[in-house]
Amino acid sequence: MPQSANGALSPLLSLHDLAGQNPHQPLLSPAILADLTGFPPMLLQAGSNEMLLDDSIRTATRARDAGVNVVLDITADVPHVFQAFVGVLDEADEALDRAALFLSQRIRTGDTAGTSAG
């Protein structure tokens, strides 16, 4: 059975039918298994009470360790996929503005290299 990073059995993965596929494929758990070497700059947005916050933090750490320029943008007290509430939640509007800024800065400067930033 698949295991999480801390070695505990993952009850969530057991709910999914992997159709005989190897449960240790990087695409099934990129936060733990993917090789992030050479990835372009990465923006990860999550809420502070997000179910996947730990995965976002783990992915950001692993990306930095692999030399990727990564920004981890955590917004307080918002639901999962809060950006979908654009026009309803101010936090969604602000997060999308930050995402647009992230993209425009990289397009303008041509920063597509996977170099780490502090």
C-alpha cells in the first residue's frame, strides 16, 4: 500500500483505484517523488487552512533544494481553490493580482531559468 512521507499508510490513496500502476510514480505524488530539477520559476498559492498546505510547503522546499526559483504565497483563512472566488473574496482578487505580477515579471525579464531565489 502507498505510504506518505512520514511512513504512515495513506488512507486517501487507498480510496483511489490505481489500476495496477506503481503507487510510487512521481505524477501521483509530486510533492514527495517528482524530480524538480530544471523546472521554470514556480508560484505556489495556498490557504493557511488548506488541506494541501503541507504539500505546497514540501513542494516549495524541494523545488528550492533543486535550484528552482519558487515563491510560496500563503493566504490566511481562505478555502481550497480560493482563487475561484474572484469578485467574491478580496483575497482571491489579490492572489490573482500577485499571480499576474509573478508572470509579468518573468515574461518581461525572460527569467525562465530554474535558478533559486532567497
